[in-house]
Amino acid sequence: MNKQPELTEKTRRGITDAYWKLLMNREKLSVISVSKAAGVNRSTFYQYFMDMNDLRDQAEKQMLEDVKKKISQVFPGGFPMSLKEFAKRYAGILEDEGEKLFFIISNGLNSGFVEKLKVFYAPIFTKIFGLEPDTPNFDYALTFSISAISGIISKWYQDGKKLSLEELLYNCYWLVSCGVFLFAQMKPFSEA
């Protein structure tokens, strides 16, 4: 039995895991530091990635794919109608898979990651808010929503995650769907 594809994926994943660990610990990022943390040499690094930008790009894509896979497992029949149930289930996904996502968002998004988020969240956005991609100004609404949610998550993360994930998601939904003025008048999460 040929284990080469499994070893190849394990090595690639080991390098991306080392990247995330160093990034989230705010350690110096370089080919040498990532290779050392992954327990591989530089030539092995270059077998999988062209440079650090390629590693960042692939690590971000893989993280979003991991979240997408978890979403399909947690919501196999689509999203529940209850916002509270959605918030509860989605919070579970983000507790398992979201720390990297929160870290990137809370430390300032690069424009490439904003585009990845838009592509990633467009299908979810259409299901939750009932807007289709051919809706006039869909991209503006999606961009606004990504920016608003990113700002809220950044604030939440920097404040030490004082709200529960469920409460955070509930607030994100109401802020994006109703705007600031109606949000100020909504029922708190605990009363919903």
C-alpha cells in the first residue's frame, strides 16, 4: 500500500500548522522559523510552498476549507430557521475551527483575505439573508456585512471574548440585518 499521498499531506499540514502556531504566538515568521517549527528542512518547505506569501495563502484557504467541511457536517440539511439554533450550532463550529479565523480578523485583514471571506461567505449570506448573487448591489451588501462582522469579531476578540460565541453571532446577525438603529431596540440574546 502506497502511503506517499498521506505522508505528503501530513508534511504539508505540519508546515501550515507550524505557520499558524508561530503567527498566533506572534513569533518571527520566515522560511527558516517555520521549517524549524515543523521539523523539516528548508528544501522540504520549498517542495510544498513557493515562499512565505504562498504559505500564508494556502494556510488561509485550508483554514476556510476546514470551516466549510465542518459547516457541511453540522448543517447537513441546510441552516435552521431559528436564529438562536443557528447561532448555537455555528458557535460550536467556530469553537472548534475558528481561532485562526478570529486571529486573522482581529489583527487586521489583508485585502486578499477579505476576498477569500467574500467568496466563502457568499453562499451562507444568501441563505441567511435571502439575497441572491444577482440581487442589485449584492457585492456591496456582502462587502458591508463582511466588514461589519469583521469589526465586531475584532472588538470581541480584543475585549477578551466577554460575550459567548452564540451571543456574538446573534448580535452580528441583528446588526447586519437590521442596522444600528433597530439593533439598539432588539431583545437581548438572553431573552430571544
